[in-house]
Amino acid sequence: MSEKILLIDGHSILNRAFYGLPDLTNSEGKHTGAVYGFLNILFRTIEEEKPQYLTVAFDLKAPTFRHLEYEQYKAGRKPMPPELVMQMPLLKDVLHAMNIHTLEMEGFEADDILGTLSAMAEREEDCVAYLLTGDRDALQLISDRVHVLLATNAETIDFDKTRFFEKYGVGADCFVDVKALMGDSSDHIPGVP
């Protein structure tokens, strides 16, 4: 039986939790709703997938190599609300207290870290990687031993190669080409006219 590694896109899931729940605060008036939502998603996913390994990757504020290549990358994005910004260190403190390893690296996004880890897991014959994210860009990583658990507003969808093909009509290995042709307004990528 294969071992499972659960790889979590920290910002993506925290962001989804922030917008999916009412604004909760603790007795000191600190915003906690996104952390609460993140932990609910985390515990539910651990219970469903029962991974042997787990890590959470985070973005850093520093520009990535994509910003250096394409100045307009993510140019249209609104800044993170202050109520969410203040929860980021709280979430990291909670994860560290739970002995959950976190990763971040200047010049790279959490997506890049998760992609690297999933490729490493894929090379191991007895390992299956599950990427928990709300970012559809991760779908390009799907393979025989890499699943994407796509968190939506209503549910978390387990995308494997079959489900991906049923949804998009092409293999996951073609998703980069599809996205390049379509463009991606969330990343300010124009696509092909």
C-alpha cells in the first residue's frame, strides 16, 4: 500500500477560509475566523485522506521569478485585507505548535514548492501526493501518483487523471497549454487573442 503525503497551499486555503466564514474574533478582538476555517479544512482532509506525511507551503511577500519575467504578473490583484494579513502569523504559530512543518522560499510561490515536492513524491514508487489548494493552476501537476484536492466554495474535489480528462477534455499534461491559450485574469495573463 502506498504512503500518502498531504501538501497544502497555506495562503490559498487560508484565503478560502477567510472568505467562506463570517469574521470571527477572540476575546481580545483579534481576527481568528480564517485560522478556524483553515483548521477545519485541515482536520477534515486529514481524517478523509489519512496521510503519513504533511506539510504546508506559504507564499512570501517578496517578488517571485515570475514577477521578474513578466512585470504585470498578478498586477490586477487587490491587496490582502488587513484582517487576513494579521491571521497569517497566528496560523503559522498554530501549525508550529501542532508540529506541522511549514515551507516558504523567497523568489518562489507556495505553488512552486508544492510542485517540487509532488515531483519528488512521484519519483518514489510507494508514495502518492495529494495537493490541497483552491488554485486551479495546480491541476497541471496531476499524474498517476499526484492528485489535486481542489477546495471550492461548496466542496473539495479529488482530481485525478480520469476526473481531469472528464472535466477538461485533455490530459493534465496539456493544462499549461490550455491556460496559456485561455489566459488567466487572476494572474493578469492575457492569453491568445
